[in-house]
Amino acid sequence: MGKPHFNKEFWVAGLRAEGAAFRAAVGQEGVLTAPVPSCPDWTIEDLVRHLGGVYRWVAGHVGRGTTGHPGQLDVSDTPTGPAVLSWWDDQFAKTLKLLDWLDPALPAWNWAPQPKKAEFWHRRLAHETAVHRWDAQIAVGLSEPIEAKLAADGITEVLDSWLPAGRRRGPLDRHGVIALRATDLAEVWNVRLRGEGIALLDTDTLLDHDHHNERAVACGTASDLLLALYGRVPFEVLDTAGDGSLLAALRTG
């Protein structure tokens, strides 16, 4: 089953909405020093500095029209304390404005096995912001799921970008087919693991000439599936069956 193809307008709208929700959470009185349970050793202030730094880094290279590596993210010179909020506002506004007019077909570096075009960063920043919005809300006692269609595209991004790029946190010696089912969208992702190799299957035909002795299924909302892939919630919050180590092998983030 092919996945829906989203576009610049969808991702920019997601970035705008998730950024506003993130800012509302982190801007509450006295929360900057609060720990972020889903990001061990981070406070809300660390989370704000990180996300604002990502915006600044992407805005600094995505419009160059070249696929050369832009250098590493550096947040060492960002403000501390309450001043970090107005700094974040500035980084978010500049990046949102840039992405809103930027041609998604413009050549741009990225770290994934994807076309080297700017649209990678339209998508990436929408999902980066959505997951960190969830982190921020959990830290301040809120809990809102990621919007279903955005979460579904985030699942696809994990499977077609993060994991093939080697950004796996789980075991690398698993073999078998996993089905991830989003119960709120009636969508299914079929994934084949071959040790360090991974393939996102575009059809419902699971079996080929290989022997698949291990299989697993995880069912839940698109938001919960995405958060489980990022290690924000355990796979046990989903309806699972089969070999749990196969699911663990899909973790990233």
C-alpha cells in the first residue's frame, strides 16, 4: 500500500501549528527549569535551546542552492534563562518565513537517502517540532497527541529516512517483517528487517524467497506509533503481537 504524498503546504502548516503549541507550553510561568521526562538530563530550557538551534542551523543552509555539507549544529552562543524564549521566537519566525517561500525543489543537503532538495527540511522541521512539542507538553503536565496525518507522515519519515540513514537505536541483528497499523487512519506500514538493512515495502505482499522466521505487529493511533518509534512511549502502549525485539529494532530519535 503506497503512502499519501504530502507537500510543502502541509508541512509548513504543521510547523506553524506545532510551533505555536510548543511556545505555549514552554512559555508558562516558571517552567524553564523543569525536567523533560522524555529527554533525560534535559530541562525545558535545554529543549528550547535545542529546537531554536535546529531552526537557526537549517535556515542558515537550506536556501544556499547547494548540496554541500553545511557544518555542525552549534547552540553554545544562545541565551540562557528567560531570554531564550524571545530568541526562540526570532529563530522560529525567520525559519517559518523562509520555508514558506522556499522552492521545495531547490538543491539542499540532507543526511538521509532522500533526494537532496529543500523539501526534505520542510518535512523534517514539521516533525522535529511536533515531537518536541509533545516533549514540552508532557514536561508541563499536558498531553495532546500529534495530529493523525502529520503523525502518519512522521512514521513514514522514520522508516524511509531515519532508519535507512543508520539512525537506529535498537538491535541491528534482527530479521523479519513488521506491520505497523494506524487504527485511526486505516493505514499499514510493512517493514522488512535484514540485520542492518531495512526496507519499507510499498505493497501488501510480505513474503518473498527469504525465510521470515520472526514477525511482529503493532497497532495503535498514528500518534502513538510515531511516539513509540521515537522511544517516547513504550511499544507496550500499543496492541502488539509477535517478537518484541523486532519492534525494538525500529527505535530511533
